[in-house]
Amino acid sequence: MGGRDFEDLELYRLAREFRKAIYDLTDQLPADERFNLVSQMRRAALSITNNIAEGHGTYTFKQNIGYLHRARGSIHELRDDLNLCDDQSYIEAQRLSELRSAATRLTQVLNGYVRYLRTRGPRPSEAGEPSTS
């Protein structure tokens, strides 16, 4: 899809930074959360970057968008996990605010990329699908 590699995308770079921040946070969580919350948060953080990369390697914009939707779902999952960290007082207010802001920014960039891909993909009539207008 295009001449750029997924690693060149701003979206992917932001997702990597977010993943690193989540991994850093999980290193600080209590030991009794190691097999539940830590594992869940790390899988979700990895899912974001994995889905961006895998979607970029697909053959159609529609397939790519499907992977990006899964990445967005993982961002929302992590936002809920951050709420749990807040509820359990596992995280300081400033760090929580920074991670929430990073999640919001990542979602905004992801949504912008999806909009961009939708404008590049075939129109419904070109893809053999009925027009919705």
C-alpha cells in the first residue's frame, strides 16, 4: 500500500511511544497484578502497533481500515485499564493525565489516517457495491 513503510507513519511512531509508556507503567504495577492487569495491558499495547503494521501490509484500503479499527479498540481498552489503575491508586495523577492525553492523540491521528484511506479507496460504484446515495 503506497511507497511508504509502516515504520514511516506518524501513527506508528506515536503508537510505539505509547506502547513504551504502557510497558513502563506495567513495570511499576504491584506484583499481584503481574498475571492479570500487566499481561492484559501489554497485550493491548502490542496489539496497537501489530495491527497498524499488519494492516499496512494488506492489499486493500478496506482491509487496512479493518486492522486500524482493531488498533483503535485496543487504545480504548487501555483507556479502561488506565481507569482501573486510577481507581486502585496505582498511578499518579500527572502520569495518568499524560497517558490519557497520549491515548487521545493516538486516537485522533488514527482516525485521521482512516479518513485519509477512505478517500483513497474505491468509490462504492467502482468496487461493485451499491451506492448509498
